[in-house]
Amino acid sequence: MTTDTRSQILERNFLAVRLHGFQGVRADKVVAEMGITKGALYHYFPSKLDLGYAIVDEIIAPAYTSTWRILETIRKEHLETLLQITEGFKKRTDSEQIRLGCPLNNLMQEMSPLDEGFRIRLENIVKSMAHSIETGLRNGQETGTIQSGTNPRQLAFFTLSCIEGSYGIAKSAQSKEVFDASINQLMIFLKTLKIK
Amino acid sequence: MTTDTRSQILERNFLAVRLHGFQGVRADKVVAEMGITKGALYHYFPSKLDLGYAIVDEIIAPAYTSTWRILETIRKEHLETLLQITEGFKKRTDSEQIRLGCPLNNLMQEMSPLDEGFRIRLENIVKSMAHSIETGLRNGQETGTIQSGTNPRQLAFFTLSCIEGSYGIAKSAQSKEVFDASINQLMIFLKTLKIK
DNA sequence: ATTTTTACATACCAATTGGTATGCGCATAT
DNA sequence: ATATGCGCATACCAATTGGTATGTAAAAAT
């Protein structure tokens, strides 16, 4: 089926980007391992850059924004939900993922200064996540369950910085323990924001 | 002078790595802009990889480890010093550096999974910084000025995660404001560790 | 039934890559 | 004074890069 080949190309190259970075990916070799050739690759994607954009738009962005979006819709337990999402990172991150790092973080570091198309896309993902967290925190403040003295926007960026930074530090150390330690400390901090 | 050429090659390529990532650097083009040729480059460095290692060993590592080392030697005001160092990141980071990101973070994300020589070197830098922070925090606890309920090692990795993560998030957003917000929040948190 | 389009395969290519082999003037050692 | 080594320049190279031009069998449209 047509969709199948295209989405397989996307998936395989997404994996390759995690392994080698975008610049390090040899897209024709990746598809060769699927048993197809460059012809198919350039049939679906005009260029390597467009392939990269598609990976961000169709794989990375949906996965990341959906993780946090629930914070915008709930009417109570905003902080508890934020903590659950944060804890979720520990559960769903195994040592292999620590080794490869966070796909979003990887691409931001590598591609943001190199290509504006990448940068805008990645920035929008971060903005979307930050907006969800900020909204959740603000709603929590308004329902009187989160301390009002803190700045929701600042806290949102701080939370994301901690999580992405934890991936980064743990990646160099190749240590899930380091990752968990850092996430735990973040959770300890977030709990101090709770009222009652 | 001989030392001059070599260290100029290092400096220029360090800049190029910040701009393009290690894989994106064309070392011969970089030295061409200095007015010299590949001959000089490969006279001083056996390969591009060795050039990369030298950049880490001779430029990045000393700069980073020296920033935190003072925490291991002081006898009082450990938390205040930690806060000063943290605040120092805001002062010495301008918007251009935000755009390019933290050199250590950049290289960790790009090269850690690709090359073990890079990974070990970068890991050792992080270890060294974490050790300095951990020692400072522990000594602060022992002198009774930092809360004893917290885990110094965990806090050390957390602090580094926040700082590196702040660079990463701010880099994608190309926003010094985002960087400052995240660092400010870290400082607010660190201040809660103070006794009296 | 014929045309058109889709979904790839094959073959080719210019440019670039990291790297080498060699040359050569100058300083230093002997 | 001559030999040796240092500090580079020049010229060359195989391999790889992202990409294109062309072909073609099967499906879809007319």
C-alpha cells in the first residue's frame, strides 16, 4: 500500500536520526535496509530536508504535544496531573532511550541554528508544551490548589528545561539512574507548590 | 609562531563546531578562512576526530570544570556561591550564545551516541562539575547552612540538568528571556534549601 | 480500451568529503 | 657546512553525498 511505504520510510529514518543525528543520516542507505531504493524515497519526499520536516511534523510533534495537552482541559488536580506526566517520563524511558536521548532535544541542539525550517517547527512544539503546562498551572492557581506566588510561564519553561536537561545529562553519562535522580528532584520541587 | 597556528586552528574550529555541529564542520574550509591550508591542519592534528578531541580537552573541559571547582574549596557560604555561579550564567550569556547554545550540551547531544571518545570526554566534564556541586552541597549541610534532608548528588545532577536544559529550550526559542526565566526559577528553588 | 497516473527501480552525476603524498623553504643540530 | 626536522603549501584521490533523468509495470481514470 502507498501509505505504508511512505510511513515506513518516515519511521525508519526517524530511528536513523535518533542514532546518527539528521546530518549523519544517509537516507538512501536507510531505505535500502527496507529493501527499496532511492527512487521510492525521492518519490515521496522532494529532498532530505523535506523528509526531516515530515519526521518532525508527523512523528515528533504529535507525540510531544499530546503528552501535555490534557493539562489544558482538566478542571481539578492540575498539579497531580503534572506530576503524573512527569513521572511518566521515568516509566517510559528505558536505558536504550537514555543512550539515544530525547528526539526533540537532539534535533533542537543539532538543527536549530542550522536550518530555520527545523527551528520553527521545534520551537512550536516547545511552545505548545509550555502553553499546556502554563495553562494547567494557572488553572490550578485559580482553583486554589497551586501556590499563587509563582509565575506559571516561568515554571512551565523551567519544567521543560529540567526534563530536557535530564535527558541530556543522562545521555552523556549513559545512566538511567542519573535521569531518574534529576526527575525525582524535579518532582520534589513541584510538590512544594501544592496548597493543602 | 608554532603554538599560535595550532591554537588558532583550535579556536576557529571550536567556533565552527558551535555554528555547524561537529559533523557539519569542514575543517579545511575553516583553516582556509585563516589563510592557511589543509597541510597545516593535518600537520597538527592526525584527523578531524583528533581535532574534535583537542577542542574538548583544551578548550571546553577547562572552561567548564573551573567554573564549579571553587565549590570544593570554600569553607562557608556554599549555597551563596552556588547561587552566584548560577546567576553568572545569566550575566555571561548573551543572545548570540543563546542562539548557538551551550557548547558542552551541543556536543553531548550530537556526539555522545556516535563516538565513544567524545562521549567519555564529555561525560568526565559533567562528572567533574557534578562532583564540585555535590561536594559544595555536602559541605554546606555539614556546616549546617543547607538543609540536610536533600540528596547532594541528586541535587547536583538536577542543577546541571536545569542549566543545560535551559540552554536547550532557550536555543530553540532563540530567547534570552526564556533562558533567564528558567534560571531564575532554579535560583528560587535553590534558595529554599537555605537554613536561616 | 486506451490514456494517464502512481509507485517505484535503475543508472548516472557533479560536488564534496576526509585524507594522503609530496615538495620545499627555513631553522636548528651536529 | 651539512644534515635533519619542523611548518606549512600544493596537488591529488577514492569514497561518499544528495540528487536527477529515465524507464516501466500495474493501477486508476476516462
